[in-house]
Amino acid sequence: MILFCIACFTDMIDGTIARLANDGQGTKFGQVMDSVADMTLVAVAALFIVPKMLLPDYPVLYWLCMSAFAYKVLSSLVGFIKHRSVNMLIIHTYLMRSLGYILVVWVLLHWILGGPNAITNGYTIFVITSVFVLTTEELLISLLLKGPSSDIRTIFHLKQENLKFETGNKG
């Protein structure tokens, strides 16, 4: 869990550091690696951390977590297949970024409080709901976007981003 939290923290700051080192611009390689790293963190959380966090006494929460993970993977696959771009695995919206913080707090709560209890179970339900709601925004962006762009801040910026693809200006 400590390594997972460290990985989440470094994932939160890597883009900022990369842009600072490259005159405010990221690189294509960095964008691809960020999406791959994000999906790796999601997979590690679902496949290794969640089974340790949720005791067998709470199978409903466990299966809801796995359903949320499956929905996230499905959303990522839609973006990847439609746009044929690894960058579309995770769209870096404000809501998806906030989901990263929500997940880290979830892991820390379980670790600090020693596992499932009323507080962590309530927060687990909040996390599951957040994954479904926030991933729905990502899925809608993937479906409605005219070209690959993983840095759309909200679904409300979709029209502006699509105009860039229509005019050929991806700048």
C-alpha cells in the first residue's frame, strides 16, 4: 500500500514536472507513458489492493468495486478502439484527476483505520459511485470526440476541442 501511494503521488506530479522541463509543453512519449501509468495504477488497485482491503465478509462491496473497474476498462477500450490511440486510455479531465485523489484517500483510510468499518465502508460506496459517474463523463467524451485528445478538462470543452479537429488546428 505504501508503494501504491508513492506511485499515485508521483503520477500526480509527473506531468507538471515534464511541462516545466520542456517549456510548458509535454511530449508525445510522456502523454503515452502517463496514460499507460494511469491504467497500470487502476489495474494494480483493482487486482491487488482491493482484494486485500475488502474482507470476505463484504462480497457485495468487492463485486461492486470489480464492476466499477470493469466499467473503467470498458470506457478506456472504447476510447482506444475509436481513436486508435493509447492516449485515450485515460482522459485527463478535472473529474478524472479528482478521482485519483479520491482513490488515494480510500487506500490510506483502509490502511490507517485497519480495514473495513463503518467509515471505510461508507467511503468505499462513495468511491464506487464516483468511479461510475466520473467514468461516464470520460466515456461520453470518448464517444463524442472527433479525434484523439487526452487533455480535455471537462465535457463542456468538447465543442472547442472538436473545432480544433475540424479546422485542422490541433495546437
